[in-house]
Amino acid sequence: MTTLTRRRALHLAVAGAVAGPAVLRITRAHAAEFSLKAANNTPISHPLTVYMTKAADAIREETGGKVDIKLFPNNQLGGDTDMLSQLRSGALEFFTLSPLILATLVPAASISGVGFAWSSYDKLWPAMDGDFGAHVRAQIEKSGLYAFDRIWENGFRQTTSSTRPILKPEDFKGFKIRVPPSPMWTSMFKAFDAAPMTINFAEVYSALQTKIAEGQENPLTLIDTAKLYEVQKYLSKTNHMWDGFWLLSNGKIWRGLPQDVKTVVAKHFNAQAVAQRADMAQRSGTTEQDLRARGLTIQDVDTKAFQAKLQSAGFYKEWKGKFGDDAWALLEKHTGPIA
């Protein structure tokens, strides 16, 4: 059989509208009919990688080996922006990406990450699995990508530092903080008078180790699995935004797959996304304990003071204008008034 090589994938992306879903057929016995690649930026031990692997195994088993999805975790295929380019070209079939980084291509995607918007998962998951998430997925589809129904968990993001704890908004002044490549992240930390530095996650550890950046912000699980505690001293529970991972596919390649294949793939990826969320929730308390044991000084902060700073800096007014009244109203339908 002919596997879905990069050249083949690029050919399919161009010819899919003409060739249709029959382009991937068995030509040699005893091999997968559909050999596909999935990638992410998290370590092998992170629950995202663990549960994506479970999904790939379940898909392979249910299809009797017909569909073989090989997973490339931990930035093996490059940084987020590199892998997004590969996904769009057809060189990569599946990729998980933060909505806020996806916003470099689909600006509307970052609305789920508005600072201090979500107060609980009781509000978040019904929104992301319901009309709010459907609104975002529709915008993603317009870009030529397909987003699966269930978004994966990353978590509420916390601030770490090697130089000083961030306990109040004023502590951010001049603070060299690494942020992912996303307009909203840069905008938010500028509103705090910090000095945000855009660095892909693949280079975060070295940037912190060499003091190019003083600090960074990520959910507890990623701070733990990426061993950022080795190059950071303080962790402030700012909970400044929620972040997830959309599982994305190249739209033309996805549409070119037979319906029975798409049904099985979507079923298992969506089911494992929900299972991964539950695992992340269960880990949250023990992860904080582990980070304390590994030397991080962890402190609570008054999040209302940080939100008030964003309000006075015009952050919410700016982003409401960018997203539009209708999208903002849909967000506040689930979050309640944000500011």
C-alpha cells in the first residue's frame, strides 16, 4: 500500500476536490490502509499525549489495523507554528493547538481565553461542548481546518518566576515573561505593564534557564511534566486564563476520508478528550503538592485586583471590539458579565 507521505498528502490536498474520498486505497496487503500522523507539543507523560495515544490505539483496534495513527509528541515535528504550517499544507493530518495560538490564523478562536472570564468548569465545559464551542469551530472551519467536537484540557494558567513572586498587578511591571505566539497574550501582559516575549514552547525551558525570560505562565500539569520547576523558583496562582487544545485536522484530507473512517476516528478522539479532562481534574491537587515538593514556592493571589487592572487598562473594551458584540454576548451567556 501507499502510505500517506508528505508528497502524497500535498497531492491529496490539491487534488481532493477532483479525486474525492477514493484516493486512499489498499495497494498492498497486510498494511494499514490509512497511515496518518498526529502531533502535539506536550511531553510523553502529559495527559494529552497519554490519552491521544489511547485514542490512536482504540482506532487501530476497532478498524482492524486499517487506520494507523502515529503520534509525534513533545514538539518532535517542530514548534507550534511549524506544526500548524505542516497541518495546513497537508504534511500533517492531526495536531492539537491552543485556541489562543490558533488565533494567529483564526482570530475568533482566542475568545475562550479572555483573561479571568471563567470562574468554574461548571460553566466552561457546557459552553465549549455547546453553542459557544460550535461558534468557534465554525470560524475554524472557514480557515480550511476541521476542529473535533470536544476540546482537550490544558487548564487554568499560572505565573512562574525565577526572580520574584507575582502577588499583585504592580509586580508585573517590567517583568520579562515568556508568552506563546498569540496577540491576546501579548495584549494582556502589556496591560499589566510587563515585557512579554514571544517564544515557542519548544524553547521555553532554555529561555528560562539562560534568563532570557524571567518567567512564564502555564497550567500546573505542563509546568510539572515539562520540568519548568527546575528553572523557576516562584509560582503565583493567578488563574489568569483558561486554555485548552483543539484537535485539528487538515480540512481537505479530513473530508477525503471515507465516512466510516471519520466516524471511528471522531468517536475515539472525542471520547478520550473527555476522559483526559477528568484525569486532569483528578491530578490538580496532587500536582500542586508535587511542585511544592520539588522546590517551587506557591502562593495564592487576589485575582480581582488583576482583573481590575485589565479593566482600567482598556483590555476588555479592546477585545470586545475585536470579537464583536454578538460573539461577546455568547461568551457572557456562559461566563456572566466579565467586566
